[in-house]
Amino acid sequence: MVVSVKETKSNPCYNLFEENSASLIIKSKESDFTRRQDIPKVCELNGAIYLVNALLIKRKKDLRI
């Protein structure tokens, strides 16, 4: 399977939060980065291209790998 991606502006080091067992909101991905420019680049699916083996879909009846 091949899909197209783009660099995301919503990096999980800064924008992803979840509730912990004490019902507090915490960062989902902890990091030691202080500058946004230093964090690793992250990509997201952009939905422009999906190239899939049709036989695989017929056999599995699912798009997940």
C-alpha cells in the first residue's frame, strides 16, 4: 500500500494531550525540546493518493495492513 503524506504543523510534542489515571491533562508525547524548530519532523496522511493492491483488499476485506 502507498499513501501520500505531508509535513504536519500539529507536532505531537506540542499539540497532543491526554487524560492520565488521576484525570489530569498531560502531554501524550514527552520531550526535552524547548524550540519548535528542534523537534523531529512529523508527517500526516493528506488523502491525495491511495495506491492499494485490489487483490489484498478482496482477500482481507479491509484496508488496514
